[in-house]
Amino acid sequence: MDTVQEIKTPGKEHPATPAKEVREVSGSVAVLEALLAEGVETIFGYPGGAIMPIYDALYDYREKLNHILVRHEQGAIHAAQGFARVSRNVGVVFATSGPGATNLVTGLADAMIDSTPLVCVTGQVFAHLLGTDAFQETDVINITTPITKWNYQVTDASEIPSVLAKAFYIARSGRPGPVVIDITKNAQIQKFSYAGYQKCDHIRSYRPKPIVRKKYVEEAAKLINEAERPFVIFGQGVILGNAEVEFRKFIEKAGIPSAWTIMGMSAIPTDHPLGVGMLGMHGNYGPNVLTNECDVLIAVGMRFDDRVTGRLDKYAKQAKVIHLDIDPSEIDKNVKATVPVWGDCKETLPMLTALVEQKLYPQWIQRFRDFQQKEEDQVIHEELNPSTDILTMGEVIKELNALTNGDAIVVTDVGQHQMVACRYAKFNQSKSNVTSGGLGTMGYALPAAIGAAFGDPSRPTVAIIGDGGFQMTLQELGTIMQFKPHVKIIILNNQFLGMVRQWQQLFHEKRYSFVDITSPDFVQVAKGFGIPGKSISKREDLKPTLAAMLNEPGSFLLEVMVGKENNVFPMVPQGRGVAEIVLCREDV
Amino acid sequence: MLKQEYTITVYTENQIGLLNRIAIIFSRRKINIESLNTSPSEVDSVHRFTIVINETEEVVRKLCRQIEKQVEVLKAYYNTLDEIVWQELALYKVPTDIIAEEVKVERLLREYGAKAIVIRKDYTVFEVTGHREETDNLIKVLEPYGLIEFVRSARVAIIKDSDGFHEKLKEFEYREPGEDASENEYLNENEKVFSM
Ligand SMILES: Cc1ncc(C[n+]2csc(CCOP(=O)(O)OP(=O)(O)O)c2C)c(N)n1
């Protein structure tokens, strides 16, 4: 390939730019103008040598752009993710070259696998120093290629407007994802004739949405209409596609029981009469078992992750599968579709709704209810109403539900508390459940909650974090201290790396290898950052302290000491089929 | 499903870094690339990759979807050997004195379709263009006479059934593309040419 750096001008139907005044601006100013033109208000970032010209320009834009100075670039990117997840806007990150950029890697991988729209601008050394092992030079483009939807290195300022326009378009359209734009320092400084910003809405080599094939929609409707035991499973595609209403209309007309993946959670209210719970390794009993009894499985905006399917050769083998997805590469990737419905579900769902018959499946839905009852009796009741004095994670979530009425944004970290929170949290509104689903990134919750609080300040943001995960990114308490987002932090402290301990207990003969983790006095730590807090371990303190926390005008840290060796059940042990889900330790 | 040789043809924009984006789709899945060629295509400004791998059709189809998912990729096709016209080019450097004395050079040129492209006192370079067996055969012949250097190019291939990319590209230029630009019309139908 030859080495011409060139950004293709989009399609020919582009309206000619209205003759604007051409002025000389620096590349840095062009970056900030691009953000304003894209409607960006909030940036999460951290400065450094190679991005100083942009920060210098930002000084004059500080009234228009709200820059949140985080304490670590990983915090910046997770905050941008939380921001994007609750607001549907693109999250924006600034970081410097070298270590600044490499600190973004975990968040990029997370955003890539969870389809979160981000534009990350990284500084880079001067173009003439590229490849010389210059100070703080890293090959950011090549490091981030597998974990970005698109990335591009800018070495000439005049490219900046069109490249950023492309970046925002790519990040938010189709199946969203993270984009990295690496800008060499000379391009940030360089002045060029700026003719204004033009948004991008077409790239000839990029098809964000596959064309909908009527034929497949009709075939899908036929299968659904002939089904006796249809089952809908849905993922984040419903939320990303802004198709919550369309989705509800579909399942309500067709009368089909529907279960969510962890990423699809909150797309419909958790108490929706057709909602039958969560899928997956620690999901609900009924949806897992009955996946292998339905006759037509309708997957909407989900990608059959292995945590959802368990063993693939024992997954829904009896069922005809209808798969609605915007990303053609997801069709047949893990589970073979009988009828693939490629397209944006906001378009395909109404088409399907029009063709399906109004139906009810009382007996079939009763099967879910029966399993629900069994799970209630064997797992849920004890988790939510423990017979011992020791607090459980579940009852914390139960009390929280009662106080927030399901209107809070719940941000979870990774581990047992995540599974318990997602199992028991109640949601009334979409975009309420923020968690690292695909990557399982410990340390995600605190910064993501900060971002979520900025992304939707109208709702309370509650972060639920393990004692382990909190210690991975607790430096972001400094960001809370300085910028005052309102984040209610609940640390569910079981004094273990609980999820790993659970596996060691169940699958490694209780050989507890380095899962015993000591913690600082979290309340004191928070106090050091000017954040009020409290630690509790008694049941009688739970309700009043949660209420006090939610009434607190600003942020608050609540540590709840919970049972040390409680396990999360049900569980589909790794390597087993979904129908082999177990309800208790004895059955593992 | 049986593994066999597939030739993947990818039409792309000409963008730095795209080679890496495409290559890691294979390396991430521990799939060995037998040969990879990048070149211009019949359309000005559109690049053409020709990639050869040994895999099952199911895997190849998934790989093509992953390739097409890349922002700067226009289209990816995969084909079996009988669906393409293909060539590889090989160069052989041999000591001139031995070759001149011991090998019937004329026979060599005729039988193997070889061309002598450089003849010097110390060495001679032959060229063969053809299929793998043909270029392999000449190695066997020349090895006893002291093959100094051997190199073979990546495969280039023409798709028998293809009408080229001129018309397709027009569709890509439109905002409301024809169906072919967006997805595989042959999905779930075992057509010869797979396109997504
Ligand atoms: C960055 C990272 N490192 C390691 C892991 C593996 N891991 C998954 S859950 C878990 C334990 C989490 O412990 P804690 O934060 O205390 O939460 P708990 O499970 O006890 O609720 C670990 C170590 C991970 N998911 N992410």
C-alpha cells in the first residue's frame, strides 16, 4: 500500500459547504470547534506534554466545554463510558501520548466489547519524531487497532475537521464503538485555513445499517405466528437502537415472554408482566432452563456471549432461531440463525410487530412462573430475607429498590456484588443499568458512576462496588472531591475477592489462593477526600443509613459489611448447558 | 466441514493501518495466512487485497464478515480454487556455470515455462509464473544444481464470476445503496460467489 495519508471526502451528494468565512486557526482550536459542533459539553481528560496545545486552547473554551480532570486516564475513559451509557451521547476523552494513551487501553477494550460510543483524542509526539522512540512516544494506533471501531493518526492540522467529523459519525452510528484520534503535536500547533465544520453522515466504505430484507421479516413473523412456545431474549441493541418503545410493542402484541441479558437490562421495566428475568451464568432459573424448551427463540440486539449461552452444543438445539441484529458479523457467529433479520431493530421491530398475530401464551408463561417460584423458594427468599444476623448483598439491593423506586442509575463493578445487584435491582427507566458486561473490568464502577452522574444529573446515581474493585480505581474519589458529581457509593465488603473465592470454593476444593483481601478504613479514606461516609454491619442500620445516604445532597460512601462466604446462585457452571443451571452448592 | 484453500478478495480504501486491521482478524484467531497481496484494483483509488488461507467455509465466511465490518473495507469475497483464475510468480537464482554445463537449459525453459530474466557470468535468474505445483516443480529440478535463492510471490487472483468493481462502487457512493452494497444477497443460499 502506498503511504498517502488521505481521508476520503464523503459521497457526492454532500451539499456544498456554504461559503463561510475562512479563517486561520490552529489544529487545537479546530479540535475544540469540532466538539462544540458535535454538541459535546463534557470532556473527561488528563493533560500532558504531547497534548498541551489542545489544553492551551481549552483554556479559552472553559466556559463552553466542561472538562473534568480525572485522577488517572483509565478513570477518564470509564467516566466517558458511564456518561455515554446513560445519555446516549458520545463520551469524549483527552489524554496525552505514551502512558496517557496506554492508560486508556482497558477502557477502549471495554467500550469495544460493550459497543459504547467514544471519541478519544490522544496527543502524539511531533510527526518528525514518529518512530524514533521519542520521549513518551508509543505506537497508539497499532496498540489500539484491535480495540477500536476506527482509529486514525493526524499529522496535518487541515485534516482535523473532517477526521473528527468521521470519528463522531463512526462512534455513534450503526453498532457504536470507541474511536481513537491520535494527533501529533505539530498538527495541534499548526495554523491552517479553517472553513468551518461539516458533520459527516456518509462514508462510502461504511454501512452502519444493513438494508432490511422484507423476506426475512416475513419469514420471522411466520415462524413466530406458528410457534407454541416462543421466547424473546434481548440485549443492549434495544437500548443502543433507541428502540425500547418498539420492542415493548412487539412483545406486548405477540405476548411473548422476554428475558434480558445483563446489557439489555432496564430496556423494559424489570417488573414488566412479560419480563421473565435475566439470562446467563447467574441469571434466573426459568429463562435459562426454558431456553432449551422453547420452539422459537427470538434474539433481539444481543450477541450470544458465552456467559449467556453456556455450552453452545447444548444451547437451544431444539429451537428455530430468529436473530435481529444491526451487525452482520454477529449473525451465525455463535448460534446459527434459522432466520436472520439484519437491520436496526428500531426499523425491523415495527415491521415484525405489524406481521405478528396478537397472542397470549398463558401455559407457557406459567412455566416461567413455576421456575420463578422454585428459585424464590430455594434462593431468593433467603438472600433477601436472611435467617441469620449477617447481612447479605441481596437485602441491600432490596432496601435500595424500596427507596429509589427503581428510578436510580445503578452502576456496578465486577464480581459477586455485580451479579447480585443485576439479579435484584428494579428499574423503571431505560439506560439505568451501567456495568462492564463483556470485558468484566474491575475498577469500572467508580469512574463510570462519575460519568453517569454527569451524563444524567436528573437521577440519583448509585455505584455498587466490591471491596476489591473499589481499590482498583479509588483515586477517582479525588475527581468527586473536585468536581462534585453526586455519586452514592455502596461498597459491599465481603473481605474477599468474592467471585474468585466462590469459584475456588466450588471448583478448586476451597483452596483459597490469594483471594483474601484487606481493605483500608474506607470511611476514613472517603473522609480524606471530603466525602461523608458510614460503615454498617447491622440489619437495623441498613434502611436508615441508605435513606440518609440518598438524602445527602452530594456524594456519600456507604460500606456494608456482608457475609464473607456467601455465594451467588443460581449458576450455570462453566462448560455446562443452560438447562444444567444449579440452585445451590450441593448441586454443582 | 472440510478445510480447503480459499482465496479472499477484499476491496478497500487506501488507508494506512488497514493492512494491520485486516491481518489481526486472522492472527487473533490463530489462522495462518498462506499468502497476502495488496495491489491497486480495476478502480482508481480502490485497493485490492488477495488473501489465501486454508480453512472451512464456515470460518472463512465469518472472517469475511469481520473484514467487511472494518470501516474502510468496501467488500470482501471468498472463492474456492475452481472459481478463480490465479497465478503466482517465482524467481530462482542458480550458478550459471553449473546450469550451463549440466542442465539442458532449453528443455527447462520449454517444459517449465521458465524465462531466463538475468544471465550473468556468476548466476542466472529464472522466472516461472503459474500455479503452486508448477513453481514447486522447478525447485525440485534446480535443487541438485545448487539453487542459490528462491522466492515466490503472493497469489493474485481474478474472480471468474465477477463483473469487476466499477458498478458496485457507484452503489457505495450513494447514500441509499442498492442491496448488494449493504449485505449478502446470497445469505443462507449456497451461491458460488459469497458477498456480504
Ligand atoms: C481488572 C480485573 N482483574 C481481575 C478480574 C478477575 N475478577 C473477577 S471478579 C473478581 C473478584 C472481585 O472482588 P470484589 O471486588 O471484592 O467483588 P466481590 O466479588 O467480592 O463482590 C476478580 C478478581 C477482573 N474481572 N478484572
